[in-house]
Amino acid sequence: MSEFREQVSRHATYSSVKSWRERHGRYRLVGSRCAQCEALYFPRRPSCAKCEGRKMEPYQCAHTGTVVVGWPQVSLVRLMGYADLPQRHVCIVRLDDGLHIETEVVDVTKDKVRPGLRVGLVFRKLRRESNGNEQYGYKFAPLQDSEQAQADAAE
Amino acid sequence: MERRVSIIGTGITKHVAYDVDRSWKEMLAEAVFEALDDCGLKPTELQGGVVAYHGEAMLDTGNIGPLIADTVGMEPAGVTGISVACAGGAVALYHGYALVASGLCDAVLVAGFEKGSELYEYVETIGNSSESDYDYNFGLTHLDWLGLITLRYQQKYEMPDWESVVNWIEDRHWFARRHPKSFYYGQAMPSRRDLQRNMMHWAAARADGAAAVILTTEALAKRLRKPAVYLDGLGFSCASAYLPHRFHHAWQNPEADIADSELTRTAADRAYRMAGLKDVGEINLLEISDGSPGVTFVELEALGLYPRGGAWKGVLEGAHGLTGRYPTNTHGGSIAFGHASGAAALVSVIEAVAQMRGEAGERQISGPVTTSLCQASGGSNSNNTVMVLRRE
């Protein structure tokens, strides 16, 4: 954990444009789909690793998925801007369209974070950037029964 | 025609938590001068260099090539600085090999170092050596990768407990206490209970340190004082640095999983073919990345020593200690020798050279060590190298 619990200006302070440029990916899980072979990707990318196609379209990934593996983050190495959060659970989630992402699962107790847990996207504040602006993005939370039913119906 | 390349000189600094008295240049110079003295060459005889570090932000200094050429007295030779996460030292060796093999240079410096203690925001600075817009910016760290890989391995292969992991750590600490330059040298051996309970033992011991080797041609190596060790096989593979991609490129390989190291398999295949290594059982010594024990198990399998999910059983049976079937990381590995990012993979190679020359003291493997295998991985298993070393 950094000695600076509040974000301070550091040797590398980036423009918020860098975050803004990724807003679709960070807010709505928009990745890429190859126009040629329909391979799916997250995060977005400029070419297809499967067919070498260079025409990629925006693709909104599934907003629900299943935990493949998760662990409680070691608090000693929290990054700046994340030090004051309660226990964080870092997971790899397999989205319902087959893509995998690494994400924090929130609103959950340690005993619930296990392979097979059904989760859905929630929008949360991430942290303050080193330039002082707030940064937002996706996290995942366990699906409530109603959401679970909705997700099942959509499939 | 490609020339055979030999490692003829090696040097390492004592790895410590914080080298307060010295700058990174002084630390690196110690390793380089030790390597030059080891082979009897002068700095001005070096015709090129490749040096790995974690990146400009780590030092508050970029453009390190000219600084190094000047510091060690090898100017006007061209030196290239590279940043390849924890595999940096091995990747520097890969490129240094190319300089000699191609005929561009006859004698080359390959080095790596890290001085992370100087930086308050150390974890921030290593944290973004990945798909940082989608992991570092979300507060996800390297330790998360190591933890997720280890847990996934344990769950997928139904490891009944953590005893194999503790075995791995205990062996590495035993070796490190027999290497005067290791992080833990001179300290009491931790108890089995300490190793089981203190999670700080489950990951690499971050350290300040530097390592250097000198490469040259077979013809020059044979004129020098120590037995030549040859780099006979090399493989280097890269893929996405976003950890979940170890899964979702599954359309390429249905077996793809973070509990496997597909890139190491690719690099190993190339290195084995290049070296004409027919059977991995021919090796006498193994040096591999052990940022965490779970990652180690994955690499052991990818190198072909075990089927998928089988490594933990071999570790549990003692196959990787001094008298085991495959003595491994006999310097103590990143877990106990200490882990200086740019240097770590080179420290492994230097240990292999020491064993092949019979200079490893209390750590020396019984019997001749004629073939060694060195593997390194860095940055969420996104840069992987495999090298086969031989002694005649």
C-alpha cells in the first residue's frame, strides 16, 4: 500500500482523455467483433487474432456471467486510490457470451466468492485519477433472484 | 551462418531489500565488473550490450543504454535498454545471443537490474506493465494474477491441501541459505509453520539487485580460462498481457487456461528443437520462474516434465530438491534468493552456469551438470522464454 492514502500528483500524471477514450469499454463492456469471422474480443482491439481481419466493429459484451476463480486481494499491495475500500474480491468472470474478464466482485462476502457464482455488471466509481478527476467503470455483483430469472429468460 | 554462442563471464550483486548506499549505476557496475573479471575481458573489448530493467518510472531515468556504456567504460559500444517485466533478463539474453550469433558483435554484455526500493509508488509502477487500461486502472495487481493462477490451479486439479506449495518454498529457502548473495543468506530457516501461515513467503521477495553475463563466440570462449557454457537452444514467445486472455483465446486451443502456460509450451518447443533436445529427461538442472508456487507448477508442466495437473505431486514427492530427480532453482529462486525484476531471469541463468562449472559450493548437484534448462516468464505470463544450456 502506498504511504499516500489520498491520491497526490506523482511523476506520471495522465490526461483524463486517456480514460475518456475507453469509456465504452469501461462503462458498458464494449469490446470488438471481427466483421469477417465474427470472433469476439474484450478489450477492444484493431485487428482479429483469429483471421487477421482488420475490420473490427464495436461489440457489447454480455453483462452477466459466472465466476471462474476469485480471491481476496492482499491489502498490503493496494494501489493508490483503492486503499480505503473494504476487502476486495478479484475474480475472473466468464461472460455469458464466452469472453473472460478480470474484475472486482462487490456486495459479497468472502464465503460467497467461489467458482460458479452468477454475477452481473454494476457501474461504480473506481478511484480518483492522479490528475484529480474521478474515474468510473464496471464491477460485478451477485445476481439477485429476479435478475437471475431475467438473465435466464434472455438466454 | 549462425555462430554458436557461449556465456563466459557472470556477476551478481548481493540481493537486499534496500541498497541504501548505492545508486543503480553503482550496483549494476559491480555485477558487470564481476562478470568481466570472471572471464578476463576488459570493458573496451565489449562491442555491444542489452540491459533489462522495469522501466523509466522505476528509476526516474530513461535512455539507460548510453548511461551504462559510460558507467562501465564500454563506450562507444552500443547498449540497448529494454523493459520486459520479470522476464527482462532472459529477453536481454535472447537479443544478446542474436548480436553474437549473427556476427554483428564478438563480445556482448547482457545485464539486468532493479532498484525498486527507491520508489514510493513501486507497486503502481510495476502494476501498469500489462493491459493497464483494464486491469491496473481497476486496481488489479500482479499479486492478483499470481493468486488467481495459484487458486485456479489448486481448484482445477483438486490439490487436496497446500503441502506441495510449502514443500516448494521450503526447498527454495534451504538453497537460498547456501548462496552468499541471496536475500535470506545468514538468516535462520523459517519453520514449516511459518511457511504455511505467513503469506509473504508465498510470493517473490522483492529486492534491489543486478546481474550480468558476457557472451562471446565459441572460438573466443575456448581461449578463456573457464569451461565454456553454450546457449544451444532459445525460444521466446509473447501474447496478450491481459490475464483473462489465457482463457478466452480458447478458440485457438480448447485447453487454454490460466492454470497452464501455453506460451512456455511454444517457447520450449522451439528451444528443444534448436538444441536437438530429444527428451526433457536429459536435463540435469532446471531454473524456472517462481513468482508464486502455483505459477511454478504451471511452468513445470509446460516444459514437459509432467502432464497437466501433475506437477504438484512431483513437488510433494521431493523431485525438485538437491537430491531430487530434477534439482530446480538451486539459488533459491525469486521466492528466496530475492527478486530484482530486470535481473531475476538472468540470475537463474547465472546459477545454471555456476552449477555447470561446478562452482555452486554447498548447493552443487552431485554428478556432472552438462545440460540445463532455464525458463522465465513475466507480466501475467505474457512474455515467456526457454533456453537450453550445455557444457562440453
